[in-house]
Amino acid sequence: GVCEVLSLYVNDVSIKWPNDIYVGDNKIAGILIENFLSGSTIDSSIIGIGININQRKFFSNAPNPISLSQVT
């Protein structure tokens, strides 16, 4: 779903399995899923999606971040 929405604005959107979303060779988003177990079954899950929207400068050790504002 994240790829489909981003594809409305930019080309070359792909999934780097299991949880990164890329535009070309640059990471634009990440997805984190935390499951809570009850015995051997999943009781509940929390899903977080982080998309770089307006950031122009990145001050982390990440090798290839990009934001939507940089590619549109």
C-alpha cells in the first residue's frame, strides 16, 4: 500500500524486503511490525510506517536516505 501511494508521486518505487521502501537506490520509508504473542498465536500487532516527507538534510549514519520533497 505504501508503494502504491508513493508511486502516485514518483517513479521507481520498490520494496527492499522485509521492511524498507526505496525510490531508486535511496530509502524513503520504513515499516516496523511488533507482534504480541498469546501462546503460539499472534494476539495483536502494532504497525508503524515512517515516510520521509519534507526533510532536506539528513544527519544520521544512514547511507542513502531521501525524502519525498527531494524527489518531487
